[in-house]
Amino acid sequence: MTPIDDYLKNVEPAKRKELQRIRVLAKEIVPSAEEAISYGMPTLKYQGKPFLGFDAHANHIGIYPYSGDVIATLKAELHAYSLSKGAIRVPLEKPIPKTLLRKVIACRLQAIRATH
């Protein structure tokens, strides 16, 4: 059991399913991703740096790329979602498409690689 498995046990089933979908897709992109709980939410790390956090809220799933630059860079493509500097709020009834999540992850990984 990973810390994320422990976390997901306490999430209601419909939200757990979406968080698990995000986790599986991210791990397909970064099979070596480390799993952790950071800022109280499931987080995946690459080369020791967080690249994706995801959490269930009352009416949305929060996706956190741990970089305001990612959201700024992809703002036009993320226009359908409520955004803050560090969060993408995805309505429960409209899951984020795989292609868009892949872009978010790829953008963050590019930034991490640029610092190494």
C-alpha cells in the first residue's frame, strides 16, 4: 500500500474513481513517479519534484501541477475550467480529457527537466 492508496480508501467512490483515473494516466506517462501525500493530497513526483497533485472537493476535482507557469502556458486550452494560479478545478460531471491532462503533465515535466 502506498500513501495514495491509504488516502483513496477514505474518498467517496465516484470521486475515488476519477482520482484513480488521473493517477493511472499520470503513471502511464511517468512510470517511475514516486507517490506521496503533499499539502494533504495525493502527489506524484519526478526526480524528487512534485509534478501533479490531485484531490477531491465537494463539487470538483482539483488538479495541481505545482507550477503557475503550467496553468499560464495552457490557459487557452484550460478555458473550460475554473483556474487559479496553482489549480485547475474540474467539475465532477466533466472529467478532464486524457489529452489535456497529458499536456499539463508534459508541460510540468519539461520545466522540471530544464532545472536539471
